[in-house]
Amino acid sequence: MVEQKALDEKLEQLRHEYERLLPRKLMKIKEAWQDLRTIPLEESNLKLLYRLVHSLAGSGRTFGFSLLSEVAREVEGLLVEAEEKGLPITEELSRRIENRLQALGQSVQHKDPHVEPINLAKLQLQQDPIGSHARLFLMSNDAIFSQRLRAQLNYFDFDISLFPDTNSLLAACNEEHGPAAVIWDLGNSDLGQSPAPTVKIGNRTVPSIVLIPRGPDAGQWLQAIQAGAAACFAKPLNMGRFIEKLHEMVSPRQEEPYRLFIVDDDKVLSSHIATIMEKAGMVVQVQNEPNKALQPLYRFRPDLILMDLHMPQCSGLDLARVIRQHEEFVSTPIVYLSSDTQINKRLEALDLGADDFLIKPIPYRYLYFSLSSRMRRARALRRYIECDSLTGLANHTSLWQQMSRALAKAAGNEQNLSFALLNIDHFHDINEDHGHAAGDRVLRSLALLLQRRIRTFGRIGRYGGEEFAIVIPNQSERATFEIIEQIREDFSEIVHDLDLHAFHTTLSAGIASFPRFKSARQISKAAEIALITAKKTGRNKTLIAPRNLDELKEQWPEKSAREEEAAGTSFLSQHGEISLTSDDSANFTPFSLSADDDTFSFDSVAVPLDEHHQIVENPDPKQPTPKTPPMRNGEGDPIRVVVVDDEREIREMIATTLSELGYDAVACADGDAGYDACMEHKPHVLITDLLLFPGIHGFELCSLVRQSPELKDTRILVMTGVYKSYRYRLEAQEAGVDIFMEKPLNMEQLLGNVKQLATHQATPHGR
């Protein structure tokens, strides 16, 4: 109620503002018409007049001036006719336009007696929030089956109550906290051949699942579906499919609010749309200057772009062409909202990649559902790209993008971050003994278990094969260890494929954390070594990477690769690299690891575990941690690097990695701060993005550095995900840039370039 009142007040303010600005808009139309009469062959005057009239045609009805919209639309039609016939405008057509413009001026005196209110309740999709511990009711008089099913569901955090008959279940439904779903066992109940009754709590119909004895007769299945059952399962149950269906029914996907980017030069109308969509639950950003839309677009990352067709400086068609040139927005839906009814314009817009063309004025309920349905489909497509097809979890690339963002945030907020790798034991044997379909079922069961345990506070992904990864922000190693241990224990009790061939399996896990490990590569490797050790020392255990990783490697028994593969432990991941993607996150592909791999040395790691998996504190916590020796150039000076990027995650990622390797690195959030840091620290290398906001942009920063005598020896590396064309490379060279790198960045290549620049091994590009 409060939200509705606030919306009504805001819309009323916008209506008054629109009415206040009307005389000014009509004066501009009159001046544009006079200019066209004075210079009759000037096409730009006709376009300006059309755009001004077009704005009134599309907005008048929205703010209570329906007659104004109708007359403006008539003028629009006359101007289109003038454009088709060519300039100059004939005397007869000129008189008709003059007549309608006079009527347009008079129409502002006629306000609608009533403006249709915006009902907020009709715009918001209602979903009952259901927590992870969903309450279920089961009606069955088979006590053994009921207890067995409850035990399995408890492992997945379902809270299930058992009832021996229909009446006791229905009576319990009237209590304060009713069930999220009801399970009816028709094979062992007092229902007999009768369909399961429909359960209602208030206005909500409780979804039901019906369990039916296996047999050739489809009568009970048909009765159950006709009675409103959400799903039917034959007994004996396929437990994996059954639990997946339950999860789907009672735990709907938790979506982030839709993100809408509006481009329209009409400030009042765009604010009107934004206000309604924000109250309906969307996150909205408005851009009233279309020629400056690209940079805010990169920052906002919308689910959909809503724009007008006719705007000054840059039309909607031109802006769509620009947006579609950028890979990041190739699949972002673009919807035009315009009063233009010309079929050719609409076809041209669709041909340029627009997803829809909506005509002003438009009912806002229709606008909301039209936009939200397209955003929902766009997100579904994105999930298809970013998620593993079997488990529905984040795929490898998406997981490591999330990992990098979480790591940068943890570093910026001085918080902990834990990373766990889980691997199913003897998975090769499961596929061999029970078939690959059973192996897939085990993978899906573990994925579902992780989702129900972790999804509210962590990020989960399928690392590859039978291996899963978990990123838990702001969580200590001790707390993460307890969470993973509980998951490991419960997973070992889960029955896989109750239908005739039931079996159990186990998993092993390794944990590493920030800040003891500073980079994604170090965290991943430490967790993987801990996982390897758990595998090699008996499986079905959780280990935290110790202070000295060699202590774990010493526990590895001598065994040939052939024997390991036969034992089902050949799970090590493939070699890869870190790269920074265009959305300022890291994409990390794990690297190969073997028993004699000593490529990295870790002096400060997590506390060790004893043989009973208990955390053992460092006996000498005051012992200082050895630091990486500073990197020095050819003259023996510590190498100083200034990193400038307005995206915090990317600048901190680069600066942290450089500092870890021994560089004296300083991170700056904008071009002005970057220049000040250069003047203060006299860096050997400047790393800067070209697209900086606010303050001076990257090209200006490079030019200032080159013009300063004190910075004559500073080498410059620029990186960009936007300015990639050859013209910008030339401009960078003219600004004195030494190395030009495109995003997504190859982190190892970046580090190599920094080393080359710092030791004066790179060929200057700009000098």
C-alpha cells in the first residue's frame, strides 16, 4: 500500500512537470516550422520538426493529454508525406500543416478528465518465498517406506512430516505453517483408487506429488493428473529424479532483479517509465544523451535496452548499429518504444537486430510483461551458455569469472574467501559397474545437494568430469571445513538409484583460502594438492592445504599412472591460463599438476590437519611469514608499477598479482589519481585502461605522462575492451604507448610484457 502511494505521488509530480514544459515544447515546434518555411530546402529542419512533433505524439496520452497526441500524430503524417514528396513543401501541404499546428497549440487546453492509474499489484509477479528447509507432508501407511524416504530427503534439507491417513494430513494443513508440497502414496493409503485430494492453504493451492504402484494400468495416473497433481512417480522410486522434481517445485530459482537501460532524450517520459518499472521490481538506468550511452551501458550491463527511435545527435537506429558492434551486447535484447508507425522504419529497426518495436502510447502493464518476458528469455539463453548442461551448475569458465570477482571483493573488503574442490571417489568404477546413466545420476545428486546447502551464501560450479568447485565468500577455513565435512558425510549416506540397483558412494575434498593464498592460481593449486592427498591417502575425507605443501606431497604413496587410472583417481585438470574478460573478471583454467611439480612455492598457507581431519593451529603463530623478494630492474632498483582502471576488480586483481610477484604496485581508480601517482612514485611501468571515468581518459593520461620530463623513462602499457580498431592503435602510438593489449587479457602475457618494459627489453612504440 505504501509502495502504491509513493508511485502515485511520483507519477503526479511527473504529470505536473510535463504540463509545465508543454509551452516550451510548442514554442520549439513553432520555431522549427518557421525555420523550415524560411529555408525550404534544408532537410535537417524537416527532421528536427518531425522529431519534436513525434515526441508529443508518443507522450501526450501518457500524461493526460490524449487530444494533443492525436493532433501531433496527424502532423506527423503530414510531415512524412512532405518527406516522401520531397522539399520544398507544396503550398497546399504547407497550409494543411499550418492548420494542424494551430490545432496542436490549442489542444493543450484539453486535459483528460481522468488518467488511468497504474496498479502496482498487476505489475509484480508474486512468488511465495520458500527457504532451503522446505516443509513436506507425506501420507502413507507403509512405515518402513516412509522412514526410508524421510531419511533420504533429510540429507537434502527437506523437512518432512509423516501421516498415516488423509484426515490427519488435511488437519495439519490448517496449522499456521503449512507444507510447501504434499506427497500422496496411493499404493499404501486409505485412498484406494480415489484421486488424491487438492490441498489449499488460504488462496494458495499446495502442489502435490502422487506415488503410484508400478503396473500397466494408466487409470490412476490419469486420475491423479486430472485431479491437479503436479507430478506422478511409479514405485519403487527413482530417488534422483524424485528429489530433483521436489527441488524444482518448492525451491524456485532466485533471480536477481531485471536490469533495464532506457535511452530517450525526453527526460520526463523516460523518468515516468523508469519510475513504474523500478516500483515493479526492476533496476533501471536512464540515459538522456544517446551519443554518450556506450560507457554507461558497459558499466550497467543491462538485461534489455529500451530506446526511442527519433533522438537528437544519434537516432535509435544509429545507436543500435554502434551497440551491435560490441561483442558484449550482441545478444542483449533491444526494444524500440516509439510513436512512429512507418512500416519501413520498423522493418529497418528489426533488420538491425532489434527484438521488438512497441508503439507509444502503450499500457504499462503490457510494457512491463513484454520487457520482462524478453529479459527472462535472455537470461535463460545466458544460463544455457554459462551453465553445465548436465547439472545446471556454473560451467568452468563462468565459475572462474565468479571466483575472480569474489576474490577481488574479498581483497578490497579485507575479508576471507574459501575455495573447495570436491571429487567423487571411484567414479570410473561407478560408470563401469552401473553404467554411465547411473554416473550421470550421481553427478546430478551431488549437484543438487550442493545447491541446497550452498546456494544462499556461496557459488558452485562443475569443475570438470566428476569434480566440483565451491567458492564461499567471507568464510573462514574452519567454518568451510565444517560445511564440507557435513556434505561429505551426508553424501556417503545417499542412496543412488533406488529403482532395483541401489548403491552408495563417497567423495573427497580439498580446501584453500584467501588471504593465506593471494591469487586464484595459488588458491586453486593448493586446494588441488589437498584433494590429491585426500585421494592418495584413503579417500572419503576432507583436507585443508597445510602451511608447507610439500608436507602433503610426502604423504603420496609411490604408484604408477596406470595404477592410479585403474583405481579411478585420474582426475587432474588440464593446463590453462588466467585471462581478464571484458566484464573485468578473471577466467582461470586450472593447470596440470603432478607429484614432482615444484613450479610454485608457498610459504604461507593454511593450518594443517591431523589424521582425524581436525584443524591443528600453528604452534608458533608469531613466526614471521617470509615475503617474496622485490623485483628489480637492470640497475638493481625495485620495479615500481602504477595500475589505473576505474573497475575495482580488475585493477586490484592486477595490482595484487604484481605485488605478490615482488613488484611495488600502486592501484588507482581514475586517470587523475593515476597521474598523481605517477608524479609521486615515478613508476617504471604505467598500466592503464583507455576507457576511464570520471576525470581524464586513458589517452590523455598517456599524453600527460609523455609530456612530463620527470616521467620520460616510464614505459606505458594500455589495455582496452572497447577501443580495439586500428585507428585507436595509431592514436595510442601517437600518445606514446609502448604496448597495446586487448581485453580479454591473457594474464601471463600481461606479466611478461610488464617484465619486458621494466627491464627495457620492449621496443618503444611511441618514441
